[in-house]
Amino acid sequence: MVPPSRSDLVAQVVADVEAAGLTCSPTPSLAQSIVFEWLDGSVGVLTFDQALSGASAGEGWVRSYCAAP
């Protein structure tokens, strides 16, 4: 599946995570938190394992990898 364009909601969640002190990047990396977008357009912050499981199951897309700077 090809993910849709990054939504405003994704951008807001990334901004919230970065405001909490983490640095986010769309480049794949090990991370403390993952911004994940489900097929229905909802967005949340998951652990690396949860995001990997969701992406593997076709439930949505990893949008950003976030870790302490």
C-alpha cells in the first residue's frame, strides 16, 4: 500500500511529540515513539513494536520516528 500524503493531523501530533522533548524524523530508525496513521485517518503515538505490528498487518503507516536527541 502507498500511504496518502502526510495530513495536518500527523503534523500536529509530530509537533506535540517534539514539544515534549523528542526529535522526530520520517527516516526509519530505532525510536522511543512512533507517530502512526491508521487507515481511517486517525493518528497516534505508539511504541516501536506496536507500530511494526500495525504496519505489518496493513493497519496503517509509520509517519515519524521519534527519539530523545
